[in-house]
Amino acid sequence: MEPAKVAFVMLTLDDDAAKARKFVQSQGYTFPVYLRAGELPAPFDFNSIPSPVILGPDGQVAARHDGMAEYDTPEFQRALEKLARR
């Protein structure tokens, strides 16, 4: 998979940016953390944590999952690779 075609970011609903960054660092993640600046658009308005939203190269929602799931799988990697080829 071409790393330039895939980016992971975190949108935290916590108002404490330092707390969110500390969590990301404690998990060994290297992606950026963003704070919401207001109401979230429908694809990002969720009640479960985490709620991954996967955007395609066109910026449209390609997939969304509410709650925990196993993302470190060959199937998920293949799905990302297929999406990156679009």
C-alpha cells in the first residue's frame, strides 16, 4: 500500500487536547489529533467511541463503523489497499 494514499487522524470529542494527545502517545500512535470546532457533519456525528470513518480518495465516506472492531487484520488491510487504488 502506498503510504501517501492513506492517512490516519483522530478527531477527539474531549475538550482537553492535552489529554487526547497523551492517550495517542501512550498507545504509540503517530497520527495527528484534531479537536472539533463546532457541530459535526452527519458522517462524523456518532454516539460510540471509537467510530472510525473511512474516506475514499474522492473525500466521500467509503465506510463507517460504530464501536470497537479488529482493524489489524489482513482483510482490513486489503480493503484499504483496494480503496487506495480507486
